[in-house]
Amino acid sequence: MRELSRNSRTGIVDTDNYTMNDIVQAAINIYECILCIVGALMLIMIILGAVMLVISGGSSEKVSLGKKIIVGAVVGGIIAFATYLIIYWTVTALGAKFVNPYNAPSGSGDLRVQPGSKANF
């Protein structure tokens, strides 16, 4: 991230040096946080649905409820993953390059807009 510079006279942080890349990167960071929360909620709902199936005691209503919970969690996870792919493909189609900040194997990095990309937003 960029260093924050303060106006020496007023002490207010100057924001003139931010570009559209910074705004896009902030939006991507927020989306990644939301995606992590959705993934955790999906896992919790699958576990809850499985517990409902196990403790149903043969009751068709509880089995049906457990199945609905699991199916809803899986469908929600698929939708969340699809939005991730749409964002990735859209930003890549606009010419941005993504860097892997953690030196992980290729293809497993975060969405990080490289500052010198072909398309500066």
C-alpha cells in the first residue's frame, strides 16, 4: 500500500496520489473478506444440515430439513465461487495482471492488481 502523507499546514491526510487501481484493489480486498465469511458460513450450514440428518431419528420432516440446509449451502457456495470467477475474468479481460504476494504455487494467489499492468483502471 502507499504511504499516507499529511499536509504540513493542516495535518489532514492527502489523498491526491491515489489512482483507480487503488480503488479497484480496495474493492477486491473487501470482496475477498466477504468471500471468506461466506465460505465459513457455508461450512457451518453443511455441518448443521449433517447434524440434522444424523439426529433426525427417521423423521421425514427432519431429514427433509437437513437435506434442504445442505443443498442451500452448496448452491450458495457455487454462486459465491461463480462471482469470484466472474470478477477474476472481468478484471483479467481488462488487461490487469495479478501477482501472487505469498510466493505460493502458480494459480493459487490472491487477486492483487499489479501496479504496472497494461490496463490502469
